[in-house]
Amino acid sequence: MWNQVLADNLEDEIRENAAGPAKASGDAGSVEQHKLTEQIAADKHLAGKDAVSKPNRGLRFNKIVPPSAG
């Protein structure tokens, strides 16, 4: 559950960081964000962890019974 919240927050952070400057400096000092490629890699990692935690993991097995098998 908290993985989904963290993933949503990370997605929002990536959007905000992509819209803003990579570096900023002022009288108080300077700030530099993580590179966009690192943020995307973190998002993929969290998405992979979320996919693995699901019970079916993307696979679904069905038993097919023909109608004449009764």
C-alpha cells in the first residue's frame, strides 16, 4: 500500500523537477536536483517492486474444460 503512495509521490516529484531548473543558486546557497535519468530509474525500480509484490505477477492460469467433458 505504501509503495503505491511512494510511487505516486515520486511520479509527482519527477514531473515537478522536470518543469523546474536543474540548478538554482541564491544568497543562501545553491541547490541541485537529482538527474532526470536517476529519477526515472528510481521510478522503474519502484514499479518493478510493486509488480513483484502482486500475487499473480502478470501471469494468469485458466483451466479450460470442453463442454462435452461434463
